[in-house]
Amino acid sequence: MKKLTVILLAVLSFSACKDDKKETTSNEVPKEETIKDSETKNDWITLFDGSSLDEWRGYLMDSVPSGWSIQDNTLAFTPGNGEGQDIITKEKFKNFELSIDWKISEGGNSGIFWSVLEDKNAKIYESALEVQVLDNERHPDAKAGTSHQAGALYDLVSPTSNVVHPAGEWNTAVIKINHNTNEGSSTLNGTLVATFPLQGEKWDEMIANSKFKNWKNFGNTQNGFIGLQDHGNKVWFRNIKIKKL
């Protein structure tokens, strides 16, 4: 009888240990999934790596217009058929950090858009906000006012310093947009050159003092496309990536 009791206790002990192991494993799985989900949220998304235009299409188009092509691992725009060949991402973004290298031709002008609203009756710039891409030395826009110079939130916020590299040289732009904190910023070549709100009293004041004051759809779309501008000048982009915030 004593021997039987010992055997029963051993069986019960093994069963309890097995159940504890199952419970521990069950508790660990959600924790691992949570970490993975968090890492995925903070990952950079490649929009252009030098080999594919799969993440892009033309504004109001299903495909990439002919002016845009891959040249020496860069996304290049070559003018030829007049303006209007702006391109946008296939995915919309609301809160993000966008990193992009750009190089402009002599006397050239282009731009980096976000919050793009597609409207068949409107140009891309009628809704979208823009960080200016420009040859500050030669393009007339640079003389029209500092809010039209490279790195500016176009016609709204002037860059605090002129850190743009000359035409033909690469620049790195970082644009951060966070509607949850009402904060936007433009960084050029490692220098924070512009900060701005995205809504509220200060935002309304900015718009009222700009060319956009009577544009009904300007800046009204929070969740919109990223865009690159055809301004009729040769321009190159590379290393385009975005991180959702």
C-alpha cells in the first residue's frame, strides 16, 4: 500500500509539472507576438531602392508616366512632354517619417509632396503640402522669398538656415509628420530647418498669410499619398524610405 501511494504521488507531481509548463508556454507566446508587432510598426518601408518602381504610379494614373525612369540606380525625371507627370505612392500615409535623397539640375525646381488628395478636377499641389526641392543659386523662386527655397515648407515656413548643396550634388531630406502631436518638421542634410503645426490657430494663420488661403482642399487631407513633382526640370531621387509613426 505504501509503495502504491508513492507511485500515485509521483504521477500527480509529473502531471502538475506538465500543466505548469503548458501554462508558462501559453503566457510567453502573446509576449513574443507583441514584441514582433512593435518591431514591424517601427520598421522602415522601402519606397525606392534603385531597382523597382513598384511602389509608385502617376497622379490620376494606374502606371508610372514615361518621364520617370530608373537611371544608375536613381529615380530620375526627364522633362519632355510638358508638366503634369507627378507621381505618387500606391499607399497612403498619415503619421510618418520620410527619408529621401535628392539632386536637382542647374536652375531646377521640384518638390516632395504629402497629404495628396487625388482629384480629377485639381492639380496635385492644390491639396498637398510640399517641401521645396530647388537650385537656390539659379532658380528665380529662391529670389521670390525664403519660403520658396530648398527645405522650406513651400510658401508657408522658411528654412532657418541655408544648408542645401549645389545643383548636381546630393541632398538628404527628412520629413516628419505627426497629426497626433500636431507636429511637422523638415530636416535638410542633417540640420532641422523648419518646424510647423498641422492644425489649429497657428496653422490657420499660416494659411491665411499664404497663396493657399482660398484653396478649399489645401492641407485638408491627413491620410494621403506621398508625391514627387514634375516641375519641368531634370531631378533625381534615391534611397526613399518611410516609417509609420
